[in-house]
Amino acid sequence: MSSQTVLCTTKRDGRPAPQAGKGATILNASPQPGEMNLKGYLVRFISEGQEKFKQDGRTYYLEAGHYILLNPGKISWTIETPSQGIWAEVPLNQIKRELQNLHHESPDNWKDNIFGTKGEIQFCDHVYMAQLDELGRLLLGWKDRNSFGEASTKMLIQTLLKSQKTAFEGIGRLTSAKLSTRKELYRRLCQSQAYIHSNLDSLLDLDTLSQVACLSKYHFIRLFKEVYGETPRQYLIKQRLDKAKSLLVTSKKTFHEICHEVGLKDSSSFGRLFKRSFGATPQIYRQMHSL
């Protein structure tokens, strides 16, 4: 593989989509499922289908609307159901170059945690829900593109580093002694956060969320607050209200329908919570922001 970033959009059957991109290095054929040795850092986003990755004894299940970030090394990759998305491999030298630039702009200590025991750069390998971080939102915006130039490559790397900066800042807020333990706890909390966003319309309680994170309720509440600055309940209510606020402006659904869509079954409680958070009743907020 060359020292350039490889960017490839793939069709559902795993073959590359027809494309042309000046300044971009495009694989002639998308990697076939199987075992491979990653020389660079893998970012794989899919908008459809399901895939499975294995690396260093860890199994990752990738679903539509998510992306996986993996460090260099041996991996195995299988397509569970027909998928399509973006496959990008970023070489170490380009990561180091942009990391130096970021250090000059933001000389804080979060970067100390991304270096492994041998001095190698080790990102927080995980399956991330795309809508929840900057890199994921960039990939969501690119899902229908079929060409990538040098500007896209640079943007991808810069956004990857910004998203990992956010991740390692969260990891740094955890009080466990070992970095490997903090990274694992952060992955579990990310899982519970993604579960909340995927199930806003469902009955979510601490038993369910702590089980998703594979933590006791006590530890889950404490660790969640360390990373996100609020309890799981506070975070859940905030996300439900934010979604309700968006639906009030972007849809013609009734208040009762919106309540059920965001998991707030009691419309009177919804109205009180909404007014306390945004300073207006749902009815008035909709009137103020209607086109």
C-alpha cells in the first residue's frame, strides 16, 4: 500500500463503485472479506447492511449508520448482510503529520494517552454511532459520494483526530488507574449512549442501560456522569426533549404523537419539562419557529 490514504466507496456486493477522484488514491478492487494485515488505521462506515470484524481477540459488529475505527494489525472481516459504505485506510505518517499540526493549535495533554507502550499511536478502537461524533457526521454526509480528492483526505484525517480528541478527553475523565481499563469502560459507556439514541421511543430504565454497558447500576451511574457530565436519566430526558424540539419544527405531528415518538408518554409532564428546558410551551415554541 502506498503512503497515501486509500478511500473507496463500495457497493452492496463488496465491489468498488465506479469513481474518479483527482488527488485521491482509489483501490482498484475493494478488499475481499477475509483476513488482512492493516498497515494503516481503518475507518469503515456503512449506510446499509451488517459486517463483522475481529482483531486481537475482540469481535466488532458493524451495522448501518455506524463506523468502526481499528488500529494497524491483523484483522478478519466478513459481510453478514449485503452492505455498502466507505472504506478508508490512513497511513501512520499522515496521522503523525496532522497530529503535529493539531499539537501546535491545541497543546493539551489528551494526546499523551493515544501512545501505546511501544510509542505507537493507538486510537480507541470501537464501533461508533455515526450521528454522535464529528467524524461520523462527516461520513454520513459522504454516504452518497463516489469520489474523494486530496481535500477530502485531509478533512477525513483532521476530523478523525478531533473525534478521537473528544474520546480521549472522556477517557481521561474516568478515574481508573490503567489506561486500558479506562478505554474499555469508555467503550461500554459509548454502547449505552448509542443504545439510548436508538431507543428513545422505548421504556429505558437503569437496569436495561447498565446491562447494555455490562456494569452494575451503581458503577454505571457514576461512570456515565464522569464522562458525560450528567446522570443517565438526565441525559435521556435531554435527548428526548431535543428530539421533541426538532419534531415540533420539522414535522406536522401532534403533541401527543411527538410525546410517544420520544418516549414521553405523559403529555402534561412533557409540556412542563419542555417549558422548563426551553422557556416556552410546545405550542408556543412551534408557533415561534414555524416557517
